[in-house]
Amino acid sequence: MTLAVGLAAISFTTGDAPAGAAPGHGTPAPSGQAASGATAKKGGTPSQKAKDKSTGSAGKLPLGRMLPALAGPRVASVTGNHRIVLTWPHVIGGVKYRVKYAKTKSLKHAKARTVRGESATLTRLKNGKRYYVKVVTLRGRLHSAPRWLRVTPSAAAPSRPHGVAARGTGAQDQIRVTWRRPARTGSVQIWVAANRRAFTEKVPQDMLLKVTGLSPKAISRVITLPSGLAAKVGSRSGNPMYVRVYFSNGGRTSTENAVVAWATPPAPRGGASLRVATYNIRNVAASLGDVGNTWEDRRGRVANDIIASGAALVGVQECARTPLASGVTQCADLVDQLRAKGSRLTLGVPDGDVHAIAVDGRGYTTRLLYDPTVLDRLAGGLQPQRELAAPGTPWLDETGATETDRTIEWGRFRVRATGQVFVALSIHLQSGSYPAAIQIRQAAIAGIDTFARNTAAGAPAVILGDFNSSPVTVNYPANDQQTYLVRAGWTSAAATVNRDVRWDTINTIQNGIYPSRPSTSTINVGSRQDGIYTLGLGGAHGFAVQAILNADGTFAQGYEGSDHQLVRADLPL
């Protein structure tokens, strides 16, 4: 019997003839005798013959069984400086692979190696010289047809990365980066950053990760973010990361624009949903010089924005404590506007309690508005930030004088539909980048974290606020307050697959004039000065930086009420 394998033909003895047929005679041989024309083999007893038929003796192919042909490997190459990297997918039935290469097609003076894996790196080659490479699949004495390549190593600039993609793997703080195999490179690097500027500027250590020394044959890499970077752009941060792949060869490097990636967010802990929001409505005094945007001009727009959000709980910042001409505070006046437009939102802490506490004279008081048909308010009050900060915190302004305090409103609520009890806080941290302001924010957020946990007593907690810092902005220090919360176990409500974070949370006012359209300062996500953070809830069902726009992208008339955007989230409460 003859079996063709690749380009080679191998002959096998087929063993004994089928029972009842003497080879070459057509009639059975007498019992106990060898058939005419057959040569008796030593040890060829009936039992041994039966064994040979079932298992095949050495040098024989068992009846009814044929060895499959070995396929030649589908070889791809990546050239580099004095090297060639060969790769191929596994060949079914293959055990080893034989690689030969030389400067001549005849393979004269060829070098050879045998490998068990699906790659081989040829080194110490001459740049600019064409090499002929032959690769065959091996299994025992069988071999496949050869696969030939003509490859020229080079120190030229590497190929540009193409097809780069990055996405969450499903595991916490982890992404998979993929790219198409280059034609020419010596090594591969992956940089993961919290901001695009981190690729070109010096940034804090926890804003950039470099994965270096990857093989030229690599086409993917799973990266688990270190804790510092994960707190900024990991699964619970609600922020994207920026990924670049670099190819290097002969001392030169090439790359393409960064791609945006999101780590897989945590799942919400429950199917119920409660919409909450946070909104810095701009203090009355701060807007006195705004062109057509005093509080009286824009309070109806603020109310429209809040009503459009559909939130049953709203954390409001920059409510003026000093009474307006009408005798009520800014937030009480806002509630009057809301009710006139059909909203059921009401104040948590009454105005009388606000007047009774010593707070910032500039009016940086926070408030909570809630819908009593959706939520029962079980307890609540106002809490000065300075009382929560560590003793000795320098509470100073830019001139070195004592900085006035800011208050937090907190409330303990029960969701009527589900019976779930939770604690909510509306906060507004110190602004400014001078050293004392940074220390005040750091001390305040640490105290707020402890206060929220103690007040919640094991129940879920929600922080609604203006943090006056951003975890992904290079201008702010690495230990921003949102990052502090994530490290402490809180989760951004933006950590959800259902997010709309195209816009900045702030609108930059020029000479008292509001912009005509919202802005975004980074790819796919705006700055995150205002945010919502949760404890004990997992991820959110949805999140959005709300901007109600016309078809041409400008703000819809009647909704741009502040120099901040309203931020909303659907929480599993």
C-alpha cells in the first residue's frame, strides 16, 4: 500500500490478507498451512496476526487506518534590525517545525533549527541582505511540503501600528489591547494614560503606565492597571483611559493616535432605579456682573434644567445663604420656581436652620432638594466641612488669611417604592490650586468619607457634588479628591456602560457672557469637576452630563442656567 504525505510517498506493508482469501490464489489455504506464494514470518502465530491487524506492528499501517497528510505551516514574518521573527498557527498533527535559512535559494551553507512552538526568531542577520527561509512541519519521520519565504532584515523605520483597539476584558481594572502584526519592527510598547497630554508631557507617576519589551510577534496584550492608575481610569472611576502602541526598530519609533478604552464597570447591585442629580447653580453674588445672566434672569432656566433631568433627589451647590430681596435664600427661591412649573421638589433643611449656622459669608452653602412622593426624609442637617477635617489643617485663602468655611447638607432617606434606606450628601469643595486650597480639599474629602460612612451605618451612601478638581486633568495634583474616594472604595456613577459624558461639567464664562454651546476638552469625555459617587451600590444603571441642545449643537433657549452642567445618574436604590 502507498500513502502520499505532502510531496513525499511512503510505502507500507499492509499486513495479512483478509480472512478466507489467500494472497495471489483466490482460495483459502489449508488450516495450519501458509498460503501458496506467502512467506511465513517468524512468530507469526494466529494470535500475533490478530494483534498486528488491530494495532499495527512496526513498519506496518493497520488495516482501515491511514495517517493524515501534514500541512505546511502558514508562515508570517516580521523583519527588524538584524533579525527576522517567524510565526505560524499550530498545524494539526504537527509535533515540531524545522526552519532552514540561508542567503541563497539553494540553501547552501544553511543554518537550521527545530522548534516545538509556533515561532522562531532568527538573529545576527545582515541588514539589507535577502534571506531564503524554508519551514516544514514534522511528526516523527513524516514531514510536510516546505513553505518558502524571502525576507530582508532592515534597520529602517518601523511600520506604523494599525488596527489598534482596546476594551475591557470583563475583569476589574483590566483591558485587552490588540493590533495587526507589523511588517517591520524590533519591539513593541504599550502606553496607557489618564490623559492624552501624558504621552508628551511630564505627569505624575500614577497617570501613565508603560508596558515595554513586547516581542515583535505580539499582536495583543492583557493589561491589569496598577492601583494608582486604576483609581483614575479603572473600572470604578467612570473615566476612560488612552492607549497608544509604539513600534521601535533601529533606534526609531512610530505610533498612531491614541485610542480610547474603558475598563469593564461593576454591575449595579439591584434592578430598582432612582434618578439623582447634582447641580452647581452659580451663586447670586458671583453672577451680578453676568450679561443677561443675573439670578433673576436665569432662575427659570435652572428650574427648567432640573425638571428636565427627572431627578427625585438633587444636590445643589452655591446656594446663597444671604436672603434675597424677597427674604428667602437662593435655593428657597429656586424651589418656588420649581413648584410654579409643576415640580414636587422641596427643601430638605428649612431656611431657618440655614440661617442659624455660621457658614461662608460668600454663600457657598449646599442643599438637598427631594421629591416627598418618591422619598421619605428620615433625618438630615448641615455640617461644616472644617469640623470634619483633621486638626491643624491650614484653612487659609490665597492671601494667607483665614478661609471661611463651607457646609455640607446631608440627609437620610427611604425610597418609598423599595423601602431601601440610604444617606446622601451635597458637597462643594474648596476651589483654587494654591497649596492651602489643595490641603483643604484633601482634608475635607477625608473627613467627608468618614462622616458619610458613620452616618450611613452600613446603608448605601451617595455623594453629590462639585469637587473643584478632576482625576484626569494634568493641571490638578495626582491626589485629587475623586481619586481619593475611589481608592477608599467609592464608585463613580459614571462607571456604567450607559453613559453620556461628551460634555465638560463646566461652561467657561468670558467677560460675563455664557458660551453658546457646551465644550469638551478631551476625546469622548469632558472634564469631571462635578460628579456623583456611591458606596455599597456597585455600578449605576445610567449616567449623563446633561446639556439640552438645539439641532446645531447650541444650548436650547430656556435651559442654560449656570456656568456648570447638571449631572445626573440612575442608581440601584
